[in-house]
Amino acid sequence: MDVPRLRRSTLSDDVYEAVTALIMEHALAPGDRINIDALARELEVSPTPLREALARLESDGLVRKRPLAGYTVSPLLTRQEFMNMFDMRLVLEGAAARWAAERANKTERTALVRSAQAVPEAGDANWRSHAKFTNSDASYHDQIAAAAGNPLLRDSITRLHAHLHIHRLFFPYAKAGSTAEEHLRIAQAISAGQPDFAESAMREHLIRARERHLTVFDS
């Protein structure tokens, strides 16, 4: 297992990021039991920061804790779980786009357009390229949620951890250009203060994204 070196000055965050990476890369595969003592030795840390990291990862939905059994890596989403997640995204993020178009200030509107224009292409079908694209996508959607001006809505969107679950499916983004075009349409509608168009553009984007991602379950 290729374990990254950690910076002691930010140990807690480093352990969390390191274990997250191992899960995303499937070095810790779905369903694997996590041996805390062994993994702590691999990371060259004590079990305490690792346990803290695992508690955070449980909140993220990436690991599960069972009585007397300890932590295991969460299984990948089933097709039905994936569909349920996107159903929730359609409800929450459609509202976020509408409210952002109504409430965002000038700085937020400008930043959204710039972010949409800066979405990186996926490049080769490898984990790091995938990670870059997925993190950029998550950041863009979070900007819209923040611009909506409703902290509870933003928190609900964040708690879906959609980008983490999609990330773990690990498939190549052959149609990254389509995502960028859809993001730009949403951002332009928000920037222009067009709530109806912003909401419909977001819903169209999520429906198309769901169709693109469903190929993972059909393969």
C-alpha cells in the first residue's frame, strides 16, 4: 500500500485526507475491514488521530462502524441509492440555483461565471485526474448553494456528500465538456438574475449528469 507521508503540524487533517485518499483509490476497498492498529503503523501515527479521522469519515458516509466489529469501508452505492441521491439533488439544488439567481450579490455572480469557465477537463481515466475534476465540480455546486443565502439548504446539500460517492464509482469522464457547458448555462442564468432559467438549467444538468453516470451500473 502506497501510504503518503504526513505533515506533523496538521496531523489530524492529514490523517483524514490520507485515509480518504486510500478509500478513493480503492487501496482500502469497499467492504474492507479497517485494522486501526495496522493502519496507524502504516501512517506512522498513534491510533488516536486515526480514530478521529474515521469518525469524520463515518459522517461522510465513507466508512461504517458496527458494534464489536469496528470500522469497515462503506460499499459503493447501489443503483437505487444512486437514483435516490440524485432525486434529492434535483429538489435541493434546483432550489439553490433559483435562490442564487434571486439573492446572489455581484461578487458571487461574477465568481460563479469564472468558476464555470474554469472547470478542468477530466483528461486521462486515472484517479488523480478524476479527483481534480470531481473536486472542482463539488466546489462549483457549493458556490451556488452558498449564493442561495440559506445556510440550512447549503448544509443539506453538503450532507449528501454526492461528490464523494460519485468519486468512488471511479469511471472516466469522457463527457467533461458537456458538464462545463451545462455549468456555464447555470452560472449565466444566475448572473443575469433569471431564477426560472437557473432552476431549469440546474435540473437539466443534474438529469443529464445522472444519465452519464448510470453507465457505471450498466457496464
